[in-house]
Amino acid sequence: MCAIFDIAISLFTSFGYFEDPRDDQKVLANVHASLKPGGKLLMDMSGKEVIARTFQPTGWSEPEPGTLVLQDRKVNARRLVAVGVK
């Protein structure tokens, strides 16, 4: 992999969703390998306090007319997990 980027950006708490923490490590290793020497990684993350204030264990959405999605969520020691999508 060539180190060609000056910066990498991860937005909207989009890091840390893998079941195995080693997969998160692989992502970080790949980002590091892709950055030029002195390159930066900017990560937009929500703190546990924000998530605790806004957490809803069940949510409904209608991504398109006639399609209804139910999402069940739980929080484990490491991350927020969608446990069921219907």
C-alpha cells in the first residue's frame, strides 16, 4: 500500500463497529500505511455521555414508502450494537 494521503477522516463515529477488536487494529494499520510521513488521522467520535443521553433501545424508520425498519439496539462494554433489524 502506498503512503499517498496527507489526511484521513473518519466521520460520524464510524469507527469501532467490528465484533473483533483486531479488525479495528487492521483498519488503523491500513490508515497509517496510507498516510504520508507526518500525515494525520481525524476521528469524529461521540463520547459515552452523549450516547447515554440519547440512547434508544428500539427505533423505527421508513427508508422508502412501504418499507418499515425496526432496529433493536444494545450497549455492551465496548460499543453500541444493533442486535436486530427487521
